[in-house]
Amino acid sequence: MEHSRPPAESPAPLGAFSAPQIGEAQRRFWLIVDAMIGALVVIALVGGWAYLQVRGSLRDVRAAGLVSLLEVEARTLQLWINEKKRDAERWATTPEVRGEGVRLAALPAGTACGAAAQGRFRDAIAPYMALEEVAVFNLVGRDGRILSSPHPGICGSGVGEEFRRELGPVFDGRTTFVRPWDEAGRVAAPGAAAARGPFVWVKTPVRDADGTVVAALGFGRIAADDFGRLLALTTSGTSRDAYAFDEAGLTVTEPRHAARLVEAGAAAAGASIAVRDPGGDLLAGHRPTAAVDSRPLTALAEAALVKRESSEGALIEPYRNYRGARVIGAWRWLPAERLGVAVEVDAEEAYGPLEYLQLGFGVLFALVLVSMTAAASTSLWALRSGLREAKRLGAYRIERAIGGGGMSDIYLARHAQLKRLAAVKVLKPHLATDEAVTRFKREAQLCSQLSHPNTVEIFDYGTTREGRWYYAMEYLDGIALEDLVKRHGRLPVGRAVHALRQACGSLAEAHARGWVHRDVKPNNIMLCVRGGQYDFVKVVDFGLIKQLAAPQTRDITQYSKILGTPLYMAPERLRNPADADARADIYALGAVAYFILAGRSPFAAETEHDAIYKVLNEPAPPLAAAGAADVPAALAALVARCLEKQREARPATIEDVDAVLEAVARDFPWTQADARAWWAEHPEERAAPVAVS
């Protein structure tokens, strides 16, 4: 919120100390010694508590990061499989392939492998083999016989019973992905074991003219090639690893450290790696004595294959992985593919910051001890009376801190001559970078040129004696929409429309000048009591304002920094923070309208990552489904249009939005009597009176 009501205490002067008071310093010397001892005890307790809190937060962050990476890797695997399924289906339905496949399936047993029949089918399938870089194909009849294969010694042989069960869904009419199989285990025929493999298969139905499945056409790819490297992570500077594994607990894609395990002699080249605990770090020289099959599954593999309490999970307590390193990880089981996807990161990397935290608290404890000892030893000469000159910012006398945010502090102040109350926003000194100062000055300079009554008024700006940037604005007696909804629930339709129309008025003036607010959200729209008017809206915080028609003005968001609140940012701004026009404000106002009408954001999520995903990919739920069934259709449709992903589908101007709101307001009026009655029932939401001094 831009600023809130001041505390009831007397002003806290913030200026320099007056002349030393030696007698007072002597009296307070021993109080400082006692305070030093107490402070050290407090720091030790706070340090321990902070360590536990940071550890808990770090665990949550790591779990969220693993789940996000897992989502990407699982999607990558599924996209690859789905793409190959579609390709197989397309080729199996071409007239040439389907016709020759049906003809082979209809031949008597023992005649399908003839040179003429095989030649026609191979010619039909050849373009696909070349285009898709398929290593091998098989046409299998309903009786399990291989009707066609590029390896003559395999044609006519039957597939094994276990592999034949994999073909059941294909003969039921579904294209199926089959995990890697060694040829010796897939088909019992001379020369099968010599075939390069194992292969991953995509099996698709071949149908006759009546639509009956007469054969299964399979396309095999060498598992160690593209599929094996599908989840490979080679990002430098991190230990993150991703791989897929099957029901036997064997990797079916190549883990990150597979090559190093082969070099160390801990794994065979080209062989799957067992997702089992070797008991120690194989890359550090540990060699287990137990056979691979007798070793326990890793905690991740056990959760996926044995416990199966859910289809996915995250393990944030360190465990040993397939190479024996201590890691944390996350997994997801893909039942259709009968594969699991795992992502892991070394525990040392994940929880390394905790060591720095421990070191930092130790250093802090020592520094505080030294500092407080020095303060105590010099207090007889350094302490002053405590009577200080009131802090002044230009013509304003600071009375009390009343709020602030990540970039600035806000104080209640009074003009020295006019005695007028003001809110003074002061840029925090440690954040006074070139970018922050530029944004701060732009906010003051541009906002001061706006004169609409629903826009916060800027009185003055400059720098303090210490060089800190500040500006003075009108002091607002009211409550932000965000706090209003959180404390009192969603707004009646009439009151919401009344507030939104006033916000439209403020934004309309900015848009007419070619400016975009870029940070419209419930926290930046205040409902005030002003000049005897109740529910008077003020739009505040123009810190992200952008001039569309001033290309010579440096856009401080040009370096792809997301500045703003993702829940209220248009999708185009999330993709490119510098890409914003008036329709970005219209989107944000639509999100505000949804929030105050439904009592919640349209894209509320547990994490910012999930919220951003929803904003980019999911439509906003209808207001009626969000518990706002009393919202009229015209208003619900307007909110939905404002929240369209494509800016072209939104209302073109803020005036278009206001026109619909005006029409709705005729049927849902909100009068001054209504507003006055509400404020009378909730006097706690008004600022406490401040006496003129």
C-alpha cells in the first residue's frame, strides 16, 4: 500500500544529536553493559531460530525448484513420445504402407517372408525410415508372428510372450510406446541377440478396409541415441541430473554421470544403470561387494516403484542415488509409458547456503560483541542527551514512519508553513542505484503532471541533506482494495463498479498522454474519505510508469527484469517486461475487478512460478464459478475480455471499459449514502486524527 494511517505515538525526531551530557552518560554506562549482555543472548537465540527458519524455507524452495524442473523434463519426455506416436500413426495409414501391410497379414503362414512380398513392403516403408531415422521396423501379426523385418533371420519368428502382452493395446486399436527392449528378449530367433540395441518401440495398428486391426507396425529406435539423451542435463555450475527409469529400476535414458561411471569402471558402456544404492560414492572410488540386484533401491526409486503412495513426489531429506552421492530429488511416474522421470541435485549444492549462514551468524556475533564493547567503553564520552533536532526533508517535518515497501520508506510529514499533512516517500539508501533513482524520479516527475482527481497528487520532490531522494504527496485517509477485500470479503457489484470507474478515470488521463501505469493492482488502488466524499478512489504508486511515445527515454525494464506483481501482469509483460501498452493496464484492471468481485485472484497459486504459468496458459475461471454468481452477465463478460491472453481481444481503450461499467452502474447504483453508511460502520479503517503542531 502507498501509505497507511500513522501510529498514535508522538513524532520520533530523526536528526543529529545535541551537545554531550556527561552526567547522563555516566548514569547510563552500566545500563549499556547490561544491554550488551542481553543483546548477545538475544542474538544467539534469534540466530538459532533464524537458522531453523531459513533451513525450512530453503527446503521449500529446493522442493519447488525440483518439481518445476521435473515438470519440464516429464513434459519433454511425453512430448517426444507423443510426437513419435503421431508420426507412426500417420505413416501406418498411408495407402502404400497400409495396403502392403494388410496384404502381408493376409498371406498364409510361412509365405509372408517371401522376397517379393517383403520387397514391396520395404519399398513402401523406406521413405519413413529415412525421414524419421528409424533404426528398425517390425510388422507383427495378431498371432505374434513377425511378418516383416529388415533382418531376414527374424522374419517369420514369433515375439516373446512378455513382449506380446505389450502389443495387446495395439490390437485393441491404440498406438503404444514400448520401453527399451533387448532383441534377444523380444524375439527368439538366430541373430536377434546380435542386433544393435536395445530399441525403444512405437507400435501402431494396421487396419484393413473394414477398420479391423490385422497387424501391429512397430518402429524401433536405438535407445542409447536420441531417446537416451533426451533428458540429459549439461548445465555447468550445477549438479542437477535427470533420467528416466523403468519398472525394473533400470535407467532407460542416460543419466548425467553415466560416462564418468564407465570411465571409473563402475558401469558397463551402453548398459542400463540400476537405480540402486551402491553404499558409497562410486566416483570417489567406492566399490560395493554386493551384487547389483541385491542392493536396495534408492529412496527415490523405492518411493516410485514400491511405496507408490502417489504418482509423484519430492524427497528433500538427502539420500544416496545411483552413483552413491548424497542428493535430494523429485520423481513422477508416467503410467501410460510405464516409466518414471527423476531429477536430482547434490545435497551439498542444495543446502550449501546453510553453512554460509552458520558462518555469517558466527561473524555477526563476534562483530556485535566487539561493537558493543567499544560502545560501552566510549559511552561516557559518546552518549548524548537524546534530545534531537527534528528530521526535515525540505519544507516538511517528519512526524512518524507510516509504511513502505521494498524500495522506499514512507513517513507522515507536515509542511512547516502550511501545516498541511503529507506522505513523504524516501528512497532507501542501500537501493539508490542508477536504475532505482531513475525510476523514482520518473515516478515523481510524470505523476506530478497528472491532474485527475483520482490520481494521487505529488506536491514536491528533491534530496535530503544526506543525498536521499524523496517526494511529498497527499496523505490519504483510507484503505487499499487488497486490505479491504481481505478484511471484509468481496465487494457488492455496485461498490466494485463505483471504484473501478474512478480508477478508469485516472488511467484514462495517463493513457491520453501516452503513459502506461504498469503496476495496477489492488494494493495500488485506495478507497478513501476525501473532502466529505466517501469511497473516493486514489490510484497510487506510478513507480513503473512508461512513456510509450518517448523512445529517447531509457526504459529501465529493458533488461528483461520482471517488475510488478505477476498475478496482475498481462501475459505479454511476463514474456517481455518491456512490452506494455495501454492494454496491459486494461488487463491488470480486469484482474483487480475479478479480485474485488470474487474475493480472490483469478490465477491464485501456491508459488509464483505456478501463478505465472496460469497467467500465461490458463483462462481465468468464470466469475460465477469463483463464487460471484450475482455479477451481471455484461460485467462478467467485460472482466473476461480484459483478461484475454491476446491483447487484441481486450477492450481497445480504457474508455471502452468505462462505457460498459457506466451501463452496469445504472442497474447497480452505489450512492454516497451507501458509502457513508459503510464507513460509519467501520471507523477503524480511517486514519487516526493528527493534531496540528
